[in-house]
Amino acid sequence: MQDTLLIALFALLGAGAAGLVGALVLRLLRHRSLVVTLTVVAAVAVTAMLAGTLSVAWEMFLSPHDLKVVTIVVAMAAAVSLATAVLLGRWVAARSKALTEAARSFGDGGSFAAPREPGSAELVSLTRELEETSRKLAVSRERERTLEASRRELVAWISHDLRTPLAGLRAMAEALEDGVAADPARYLRQMRTEVERLDGMVGDLFEISRIHAGSLVLTPSPVSVYDLVGDALAGADPLAREHGVRLVGDSVDAVPVDVDSKEMSRVLGNLLVNAIRRTPADGTVAVAARSASGQVVLSVTDGCGGIPEEDLDRVFDTGWRGTHARTPPAGAGLGLAIVRGIVEAHQGRAAVRNVAGGCCFEVTLPTAPA
């Protein structure tokens, strides 16, 4: 038993000394390549085994021949281990380099292309994460391009829509100033109409800027959907009469919702104005509200004739106004964008779909807690 303890002690001392030296070398070379690190690790393991074996052999007073045999065997094992470590390190380094090149490609704006040859489990896992990151970046870039296109379109529409009423106001002001206006009262009424139109455009721009900046502050309170729809129909009735459009709001459930009544009234008002302007005379705009699965679905159905399928996803984009046939005589394409922003701020969603003879805009909101 005593001999066994001595053998274990000498083996521990020899291997421990080799391990301490190896740890020091690893610390000094910690910033070097993976090939060097794996080689040092293999060398430490082999040296520890060799030191422990030789320490025990010397203390056992083996014959020179036996000691030489043990040394040769351990040395061959060390050589094979070191060669294997170098090859493994070069293989891992090659896979790592290929992964680095692939990562650099999507970092420069391209898409990530995974290396053809698989690496270790850790590198495969990292490859999957990089692929997912590349996918998210592609989606983000596409969203950014879409937003930039919307901004350019909005600036173009705003420039056009501001230039027209301003030119009219200048002409009418010059006519009044020169005293050549045949009916000054009519000129003044027209100027007031144009000013109100400009004021509405500025208000829409301010609202959409608050939504995009995330500074839209809501003050929700329980309110009946029936009351919201009734107020919105009353506010849109003069415009409907002017366009010869019938407003229908019979299918409205008295369901409570927890919303900012002012902002939600703006949502319904924008939807109704949008529907009335796009519905031909003698057409009908129907408003409905129903409760389903703890949610309230408000819908506004018009008679616009439908939206092309390729445009359905763009209806709520900032600045979108559809084809020229569907473009209203006024507005900067902000009404529906404001609708979506306000609805999403209420944790709801806005959608549109084609129905027979027109479109159905739907706003889904959570019901008020009991």
C-alpha cells in the first residue's frame, strides 16, 4: 500500500510540474491562434504523462533498457498526439476563417452564405445564429428602403398639395389687393377654405410625426363603441351629403372598449372620410361593430370598386394614395397611416380586404376589462 502511495505521489509531482509550466505558457500565448493553443494543450497533456511516467520509472530503479523502452513509447505517443493536435487546430482554424469571411460578406451589406463544409458543433450553432441575424438584417434593410420610398413619395405629394392652394391664395390675394375681384366675399370664402385645407394637412403631418417619434400619449378610458360610431357618423354626415353618399350604421353592438376617445374618433373619422371620397354618388358606406373572442372589430365598408391585390399591403403606408383613379382631390396620403399608428398604439391592428363592389377596412381592438 505504501509503494502505491509513493508511486501516486511521484506521478502527481511530475505531472503537476508539467501542468504548471503548461498553464504559464498558455497564459503567455493566450492571444495567439487556435492552432497554437491546441498544440500547447496537447503538449501539456503529453508532457504531464511523460513526466509522471519517468518520475515513477526513475524511482523504481528500472534498468537502463527498460527505462529506454518506456521513454521511447511515451515519446512516440507524444509525437502522435502533437501531430493530431496540430492537424485538428488547422482544421478548426480553416472552418473559423471560412465563417469569418462569410460573416464579413453580410456585414458589408450582402447576405450571409454559410460555409459549404460543416465545422464543429459550436461553429454550426454560430453559423445558424449568423444566418438568423442575416435574415433579420435583410428584413430591416427592406423595411428601411420601403420607409425611405414612402418618405420620398410623401415629400412629393406634400410639395404638390401645398403648391396648388398657395398659388390659389396668392392669386386671390393679388386680385383683392388690385381691386379687380368681381365678388370679394366669394374670394374670401374660398381663401378661408384653402386655409382650412392647409391647416388640416399640417395637423396630419404633426400627428404622423408624433406617431413615428413614439410620442403619442394616450389617455384611455372605458367608452361604448356605439357612442364612438354614433359621433363619427354625425361628424361625417355633412361630407356624405355633399358627395351624395348614404351612411349606414345599424350593425353596431354596444361593446365597451378602453381607448382614448379623441384619438379613436379620429380613426373612425379618417376611415369614413376615406370611404366617402372613394364611393360614387348614390353609393353606401356601412359601419359595423361586433365582439369576437374578447376583441371588438370595427369595420367601414365602402363602394370604391376594390383595391388591386398588389397594393393591399401598401394601403396603410405613409404617403400612399393609390392609383390616380383613386387619388382624392386633397390630402397627402396620411389619413390611413394615422389610423394604423393610433390603432397600434392601442395594442390593436388595422387591416383591409376587398369585398363585393368595394373595400372593408377593419380595426380590431381589445375589449375593456370587466
